[in-house]
Amino acid sequence: MVKRFKQRDIISIRHFNKEELLYILDLTKRMEQMDYTDILKGKVLASLFFEPSTRTRLSFESAMQKLGGIIIGFADSGITSVAKGESLSDSIRIIEGYCDIIVLRHYLEGSAQLAADIAEIPVINAGDGANQHPTQTFLDLYTIQKTKGTLEGLTVGFLGDLKYGRTVHSLAYALAYFGAEMFFISPASLRMPRDCIEELRNRTVTCHESDSLSGISRKLDVIYCTRIQKERFADPVEYEKVRGIYRLNKALLEEMGIKNNLKILHPLPRVDEMDESLDRTNYAVYFHQARNGIPIRKAVLSAVLGAIE
Amino acid sequence: MVKRFKQRDIISIRHFNKEELLYILDLTKRMEQMDYTDILKGKVLASLFFEPSTRTRLSFESAMQKLGGIIIGFADSGITSVAKGESLSDSIRIIEGYCDIIVLRHYLEGSAQLAADIAEIPVINAGDGANQHPTQTFLDLYTIQKTKGTLEGLTVGFLGDLKYGRTVHSLAYALAYFGAEMFFISPASLRMPRDCIEELRNRTVTCHESDSLSGISRKLDVIYCTRIQKERFADPVEYEKVRGIYRLNKALLEEMGIKNNLKILHPLPRVDEMDESLDRTNYAVYFHQARNGIPIRKAVLSAVLGAIE
Amino acid sequence: MVKRFKQRDIISIRHFNKEELLYILDLTKRMEQMDYTDILKGKVLASLFFEPSTRTRLSFESAMQKLGGIIIGFADSGITSVAKGESLSDSIRIIEGYCDIIVLRHYLEGSAQLAADIAEIPVINAGDGANQHPTQTFLDLYTIQKTKGTLEGLTVGFLGDLKYGRTVHSLAYALAYFGAEMFFISPASLRMPRDCIEELRNRTVTCHESDSLSGISRKLDVIYCTRIQKERFADPVEYEKVRGIYRLNKALLEEMGIKNNLKILHPLPRVDEMDESLDRTNYAVYFHQARNGIPIRKAVLSAVLGAIE
């Protein structure tokens, strides 16, 4: 059953069932196929970024304005009243008086839910610390659906930092609706959290864990890479070692054996975990993935603001 | 007599007589009642914030765009040519070539008047140091008028930092047109400046001063609170003492005795001078007050840009 | 021959021949004479400023929006994924998916060309380090053409920092198409680079070099001043000496003898190299020059986005 999206908060991927995910992906496709200029005319989006972002902020702001909407907001909390000691609750209560919808990126887990509880207008979580970033998962799903032709029954490898990578946890959660088999490939210190694995298994997902792609790569329909952050390692030598292992390049991948129609995703930014030799291959869909941010965010904004059914 | 607002600079509350204040409040009411989409189409507002602001900047930018106008500007002087040593005069002379109206927040007293003297287009002062912020006073007046039904003959208490609080000085100045009786409640070190009190008395306002609300609270129609800033105190112990005394909460207020229809205003941001127990009461109008920033700024922009009479 | 401007990158003044320069100046004139509201409706400009700018950024953003277009972007690289180690190439590849045209200011020479090579959409260089800023040169040319009535056969003095001043190099290059005679007046340590002089002479420009205006001033139709930056001098005493010599004021100029219709340009910001006594004279056209940023940028955006022929 698809709950109404109109006036709905978009906080966590866990608030959406399979039908709702498919509904959003279907709206997104319509956004790519047709021109919906001016359906959000006069509507105001407050784009509140307490943390840096390029992709998410710019794609929300482009999507909103392409549909005729208006943007207010900030890209940096240093220029706000937070500097004067204002609580997030008070900021939200005030700003909701100036707009029709809030997009919030904040460094604290739970901040988006807090904002949604306070505001009478809808709040979209654009990342709350290491927790949730649901429109990123929507666009990951959309990219897989579009480039693989289906979401059903795929074999998906997750590679890199699986411990802290919020995009991985959310995407794995969502793909569990679609009968995916999952391989989790990471250094021992950055493995998938135990409760995530357990939950996936309870939902009858076949999960495998490993510290290397070798022997696995040829089974995968999709590889979802993430950035391994230096800050996660106490010992820089350990970091350098791990980083080398999880760096993908075209020659290495083809040598290990992969399916012809393998697709590689990455939430970006990357640092050096994917070699540029991959960029021009048919495997690489990460730039295409980033661009799907526009139709996905058009779909979410239109649905939540009640401009489309 | 109401002077024409078209092309007029909005620099200080002192430049407006009673009729002009009522005219702006009347325009504001019309802005709340009707939709004036597109009356500022093609007009450009330069939003120049040399100091942080959430409320003022976002409400100006929302108001302008809701009326069809365009925004350029900055929210932080670090990203401007000021960093290269450019004078404010030169910045204004250049930027006025790109826009139809300037909204200026600057840390120096007198900066808005300087900008207005230089620019041929109208300038709105959105705060010049500790000096003036006239659209804040308009919205304070509008909030009182709307929630009390009238501006005439009210008994108003000002609470907190009355020495440095520019909003208090301006609001007291404006309310003197309307026969208010005023109570000024503050720690001794943060009393209303002597010249303000003197001027109010010369304008036949009955002024009282005190260091506590007790015995006074039951007389008040309106309490206007302000934030007491730690930086104002040489001695942190002194600050902690004072802060406790001027912290309002529901139980305390009701215990002291208050009118049923007391309204509490605050220019926000608050830190902890008003307890959250007040937020859901009928006394608290501060969030409503902040929201009045939209119709007030719509009214001022439309009037000054000659889009409405 | 005028190459199509539609979808063309605007990277360096060197990519434009005389006819193309005149074509842009002609479009600019049309932009001043007529109202082209909405010809860029629905188009998105990504305004990517990795370095501070007031004039360039605000004039691009005003021009784009006055023509009905949309802005996304940032004014400060601190708030982007660059902080997470993302390469410029990746940023461009992603952002081009969100917009129709990119305006880039970046501190590295060659960055704009790099961006243009990567992006499939057009890129406008809004300054790449000390290298190129072609729309600045367009507006310098337009200002000279408009205030002198012609670009042909003028005697032009360049004054100040001729070594590092990218605007000087570009303007001299462009004026060489129009038979200008050029005087380069600077301290010895900040002379025009040898290869610039040599190239101009090869293009049959009569070039003179000098360390003072005296004896020259009466010959000039145009003086193009630039800021002398303190950072260029190892010895602050040397800086103070030089700075005094190259500071223009009205009395000094008239005493030395100048043509009645001399026009003084400056790319701004100035610090103190032009005295305010000049501002109200007919010689000073620098504020007018800054304002020409609007029609110039309207012309460039419209031409490159194919909205005008």
C-alpha cells in the first residue's frame, strides 16, 4: 500500500515499503520523460545545510527551481543564528514560517526526525550524521533499476567502508525488498555492523562477507563502492595497506573476471578508490548516478508538495 | 502625513511618523490577506549581509521571491571584495548597478545611512551594529497590533538587556506615538540609556524602571524580552546571577500574577531566557512574531519599489 | 568570420578574433536597448566560485536571472566536496548534470580550460588565477567603445601593476586588433612581461614603456589603472614609495595636462590608487564600467545558450 506522499516527511528509508519505493521510482521516470515547469511555482524550499555538500544541495536547488519553485537557505551554519546559540528546534520553528518545505543536512543523528516532529510543514532529510539520507538511496535504486532493467533478484557487492557508510546500510535495507543476494567486501575493521547483517538475514537475504573481491567479482551484477576515510584508522600504515586493496581499476577487474554488464556505483565524492581508467567504461555509472539526483529530487519535491500524483 | 514610500530609504525608525507606521502596518495586513505574486517580477534585490543572520535574511529573500523578484548577494563578507580592501562606498556604488534595491546588514553603526547617501536606488537597513533595524520594529508593532487588537494605550514591559538591545530602543520610540505606559526591567548594569528615557518622558510617556518583574507583571499587556549576552559581563558570576533572574517560565509568571491576555514577544534568537514551558501557551507570540517577517518585508519591498500604493 | 557562439566555451580572450569581439559588443548594445525577459527561462547556470568575487559573481547572477534563468552554485569552496578531497574534474562532471552552463572562478591557471575539456556543456571562465578573465575584457572594450565612441586608433595608457595584472594583458591583446598605440607605465619591478610586449610589437602595435605619467598624460585617450598589491613587494618601504607615485588624483592629472575627453578605467576593486576626487569627474568611468558587467554577461549567456543570434 502506498501512503500519501503529500505533506509527508522523508526521514529514513525504513519508513518506505516496497510499493512506495516503486512509486517514487515511477514518478522519477515521469520526471525524466516530461517537462513539469512551473508545477511548484510560488512554493518555497528552505535549503538548510549545516554541513558542506555539493551534490545534494545543488541537485535539490536545481530540481526545485526547474519546477518553478523558490530557494532560500544557507550552505554553511557559520552564517546563521546557530552561532548565537540558537537551538535547532527554534531555528526550525522560525524558518518553517518562511517556506513550504525544509531540506535539512545536519551533522547530528536524529536531527531530521527532530525537525520533522517540530515542523508542521514537511521535512526532507538530506543527511543526518552517519544515519540516514533517503533520497540518496532512492537515486541509488533508480540508477540500478535504470541500468540493469530491474531491481529484482540481483547479486550486489558492497565494497569499502561498510561500517560507517550510511549509504550502504540504507541501500542494503531497500534492496532486501527485491530478493537481492549480497556480498559485503571490506577490511576486517570496517565490516558491516552485526545488527545490519542479522536484520538482512531475518528478511531472508543471502549475505556473504569477505575481505577481497577475488573469486566473487564474476558473480556480481552490481558493485556499490564507498570511500574509505583515512580518519577511520588509528594507524596510517594500516590505512595505506587497506586502501590499496580496495582500489578498483579496469585491468584488475577484467583480470579477476566480471560479468559484461556489471554496473559500478559510487555515491561520490571518490578520492582514489576508483581509478579513472574505469570512468569511460560501460561498467561505470557513478556520474550518471549523480545526475539522477535531479529527477529523483523533482519527484520527491513534487510528491511531497502535492503537485503530482 | 504619509510621505511617498516609492524609492524611499528605510534606515531608522526615527524617520517615520505615526501615520507612516500605520500605513506600513496596513499594507502588511493586505499582504497577509491577498496574493501579490509577480508584482516584483524582474526586480532585483541585492541582499548584502556583512554579518550572520537567519531570520532577517531568509525572510527578506522569501518575501522578495514570493512577489516574483530576484535575489543576488552574499551572506558572509568573507567571500567579497571587502577581503581585498574595498571600501563599503565602492561596493555599494558598484552593486547598485546590478539591482533595484539593496538590503544591508553591516556591523558598523551608520553604515546603512552611508550606503543610502551613496546609492541612487533605495537602501533598507537590516541592522547596522547596535544602532537601527527598522523592519524589525515594524514587525514588532505589527505583532502587537495583531495580537492585542490595537496599538493604542498599552502597558508594555521591556525585560532583559535594555542597554545594548537596539530592538528595545526602537520599539519604545515607536510605541511612544501610541500612548503606551512603559516598564523597563533590567539588571542595574543593563538599564535603558538615560537619553532614551529622557526622550520618552519628553514625549509624555510614563516610564518606570525596576530590576524585577514582581509587583509589575499583573499590570502588563505586553512583555518584550531580549537576550542577555554573556559578553556584556566582566564577571561570569555576575552573569549567572542575572541570567537566572530574567529567565521567564510559565509557572513563575502565573505565580506572580499576569493578565490573561498577556502577550510575550522576543526578537529571537533566544538562548535560555524564555523557558520552553512558555512556547505552547497563549502568552507566547514570538514564533508568530518571527513569521510576521514575511508580510512586513513584502509590504516594505512593494512600497519602496513602487509596486503598490 | 564569426564562429557560432552557441554551446561555445568562453575561456580566453585569445580565442576571439576582431569580428567576434565586435559581435559580442553589438549583442551587448542590444541587451542595453531592449528587454529580453524570459529568453533564458528554465535554463540553469552553475555559478562555481572557488575564490571570492563580488562584481563578477553578482553581475553574472543578476544577468542570468533578469533573463529568466536559474542559479545554483557556491561562493566559497569551503562549503563544497573539495573539502573532502574531490578533484575539480569530478566536481565538473557531476555538476554539469545539474545545469546548462557553468561559470567558473578558480585559483589555478588552466582550470577553466580543464573544465571545458571535461564538460559537454559550455564553460565560461570567470577568472583562472592570474591567467584569463575574458568577460572582464569584453566589458573593458565595451566601456571604451561606448565612452570614446570607437575602438579604432586610440592611444591607451596602462598604469600600475602590469606584470601580474591579467586584465591588462588581455585588454592589450584585444586592443591590438584596433590599431591602438600603447603606453605602459609602471615601476620597474612590475613592468609588462617581455613576451607580451614582443607579441604586441609583432602585431604592429606601437608600444612605449615608462615609469611615470609625466610627459605622456596629454597624449592619452584612455588610462587603464590597476591595483598595486602590497604582497608583490619584498620590501614594504619600496611598496610605499611606488604606491605614492601611481596614485592618481584630479589636481595632479590636470596639472600634468590631459585631454578633455580622457577616460579613466579600472577593473576594481581599488584600494587607494585612485583618489575619490576623480570619482565625480567626467574622466572617471570605472563605476560605469562595472555596471556594464550586466549587459555584457547577458549577451554572453544568451549567445552561448543559443537564445539570441
